[in-house]
Amino acid sequence: MSEVKISAKDVKKLRDMTGAGMMDCKKALTEAEGDFDAAVDILRKKGQKLSAKRAEREAKEGVVVAMVNDSKDHGVVIRLSCETDFVAKNEEFVKFAEDLARLAIDKKPSDKDELLALPYNNITVGEAITEQVGKIGEKIELASYKYLSSELVVSYIHHGNRAGVVVGLNKTGDKAEEAGKFAAMQITAMRPIAVDKENVDADIVAKEIEIGKEQARAEGKPEAILEKIAMGKLNKFYQEATLLNQAFISDQKTSVKQYLQSMEPGLTVTDFCHLENG
């Protein structure tokens, strides 16, 4: 069988299709005997091998994309990670992350695995990420994905896609949306672990109470009052770690709960999702 001649035009076509290097495209086309679909599969397999080879590398850089739908009643936040800041700032990489967020907005997958299994340009999202590994030469992964729905959902992206938030509120309208933006900035700056004290995981509460008791015991306090002291410390913890009870960053004398009420009576945050690099 005579060897199939691979033209420069064919190599360029495959490069345009896949974004892979010229030599990689030529080798893949040669191996596939000019069959473009087979060549794409070969390049994808190369990406899979590269992905496995780099699996132990840390991917602490990346982009966070927060996005809401046109009706502003549901939103997503995703983190697409990579190894270097250089890749994280690449326009094509950012656009790919934004495409995944739009797909999630449209299809509403319940978790990361469902998002990875969704169709994307005739392959799955997971396969598309593997292709990016082969193309870019770094470990790339969908590190996190969160979905949120509410009466109103507001998104916020901080500091060049290094952090993102979606916030759910119980009311709609311009004032609620403005308040949601400030609440999102609060979350980015102060990193609350829950909306309010009743939303804090029971294991965390138990741990904080035990820590409070140990601290009081170390200070020589009587055993009879350790529980009371620990509960006081727990309330302090709630003020620092739950969104509605935190001091509002724009006015330290006001809590976030009070700020929301000042914007519109009855307004509150129902839930939030916050992701950041690192």
C-alpha cells in the first residue's frame, strides 16, 4: 500500500479544527492515512495520555466564571483549573470556561459529573477538556461546579476571574439586584461558610463548642460554666462566619442582614455559591 501524501493544507485544516501543533497534526494525519476523524481521535488519545502523565501536577491556577440566565432565576459558578497563570490569562482558555458555564446555564446539570458528560461540539465536555490538555500541554480540569436557583440570582466575578459568586435572594427588582451585588462582594471578601447560623453544619457547631470549652478550661474557668462560655464564643463565631450576621464591609456598624432590610423590607439571601482559585 502506498503512503498517503499529507499536504500542508490538510495539516493546517486539522490544526484549525483542533488547535494542536503542526507537527502533531501531520503525524496524526499520517498515522490515520489522511482520515480527519481518525486523526482527531489520535490527537484526543494523545491528550488523554498527556492528561494521565500530568495527573500528579498541581492545577492551582485557572479561571472562575459566575453566570446567570436571562431570567435571573438560576445561575452557575465553575472553576476551570490549569497549572500556570499564563494559560489562565489566555483568551481562548477563558472563552472555553465561559462556554462551559453557558452550557451549564442551559442544561442545568445537577453536579460536576453530569456537566462533564454533556455533549459539547460532538463530543462530551470531559473529552473537550482532555483535548485542551493535548492542545495546551498543561493539566486542565473542571475543578468545581455549583448550581443555584432562587427568585433572583445575582453573579459577581472578582479580580480577573480569580473568584466568582452567585447569590440567591428571595425578592426581585432593581433594589434587590443592587443588594445582591454588594452581598456577593461581601462573600468574596469575608468568605462566610453559610447564610445564617441554622445553615452551619452540625459537626462544625459541635467542634466550635468543644474548642470554646477547651479554651475556657485552659484559662482556668470552672467546669460548671464552660458550656455557657463556649456558647458565647459560638455566637461570636456565627457573627464572623455566617453571611447575614457579619459586619457589612461598607458599614461595620451594620450587619449584612440589616443592610438587606434597609434596601427592601423582608429582603434576604436564600443561598450562595463561592469559588476561587488556589
